Amino acid sequence: MRNLMILAAVLVGLGTYMAQMADKMSPASASVSTSPQKAPLQTVAQASGRSLDIPRDARGHFQADGRIDGQRINFMVDTGASLVALNEKSAARFGLRPSRSDYNATVTTANGTIKAARTRLAMIELGGLVVRDVDAVVLPDEALSENLLGLSFLSKLKRFEYANGRMVLEQ
């Protein structure tokens, strides 16, 4: 377990480093600035019409507040996750409390293989974007510290892309 945690930490660090390198290589970084100070990163997602612009946080991740059944929930956008993944604590806030026998799906995470409970969410709202009938899994709290907004949500959008240090979601 200790080795898995070390591997997860290394992967998070590598991901952050790669995201920073991608920003340095983007066309927007080619402009010259005469100011020695950089403006602080904005950490609040901005909705415009039917699109959502999410800046990177200090760790290089894309965090967004959403709603499931009217309950506020924080997600980390994860284009590498096949499904929306919720930890048990978050799922319980809006009435999802799988029994031990419901944990019959096997999923592979950065921490290894784990049992998960499949579910379907009637609606996820993120900014002004609303997606219905979203496949998801509930994982034990110790296996998932952050809720993941995976491809079962993202693939129902018109587009999603990473550009200039920001994640753009459009419906």
C-alpha cells in the first residue's frame, strides 16, 4: 500500500510538471511581458452561455463545483477517467449509500484495482451545463479522495479541450 501511495504521489507530481511544461510551450506563452510579476491564477470557473472555462489550480488540476440532485459537489475534471467517480462521503450527501454487495464492479485506479458500485446519476449540473443520465461509480473513501468528472459526463458535451492553461467545456 505504501508503494502505491508513493507511486500515486509521483504520478501527481509528474502530471503537474507536464501541465506546466505544456503551458510554457503554448502559443500564449510566446508573448513577452515587461512585468516581473505574474497575475495570480484564477481559481473560479467562469460560465459563458453554454460553455464553461475552468482555470488550473495551484496543483495543475482543473477543479469545478457542480450539483447532483441540488447538492453541491466538487469535481476534479479527469479526461483519463472513463466514468464519473464519487467517494462514499460525497455520494451519501445526495442519498447514494451502496451496500457492500453493490461493490461488484472492478475498476483500475492510480492506486491499483478496487471494487466499485455502479450507479446512474439523473443529472449533473456544472456551471450552466446540464448533462442527464450519467454513468458513475462510487468508490470507498480511502480509495478516492476527490470526486472525478470523467468521460461519462464529458463525452455528452459538444466539446472539451485543454488550451492555454484552461479547460474549456462546451454544450
